[in-house]
Amino acid sequence: MELQIRWGKLDKSDALGRHVNEQVDHALRHCKERFTRVDVHLHDSNQDKGGSDDKRCVIEARPRGADPLAIEATGDDFFKTVVAAAKKLEHAAEHFVDRRRNH
């Protein structure tokens, strides 16, 4: 599975990049082989202005032979926002796998 982080207008952060990798790996730990690619988009809506819930993490997970799963989370801290998005990804991936088993 290929993982791409799209930084938008943000400065690339090695620590945040490692965090994204760890969270996505954990979220897909039981079904990683079913996905070909995961794109993580990080955006700061207010850039230098600050404000609450202006950090956005969108995850697009592409399962083999199916439409992509799209997940979004917002918050005031990128690390927490990535965790929230990864938890949603884990739930969506489990649901996807369960549906595939039942068909």
C-alpha cells in the first residue's frame, strides 16, 4: 500500500509525517492488503490567523476494486485531528471489509 501526504500550503513536518504514517498503519492494520493507496490531505483554513477547528485532515483510502473511502476530521491541532481521522478510517475500513465478506 502506498501512502502519500499532501501538505497543501503547510511546511512539511517530519514529526507530523511520522504521526500520519503511524496512525494510518494502525487504522488499517487488519486489512492493509485490501488497499492500494491512501492519500492524506492536511489543510490549515486560517493559516497564520489562528482559530478553533481550522486544522483539517482528509483521508482518501482506495480499496482494490472498489470506490475510495473518504474521511474528514477537523480540530485545533493537527496531531489530534489526524488521530480523529484515523479512527474514522479504521471504522470505515472495518465496515468495508465486513460488507465484502457478506457479499
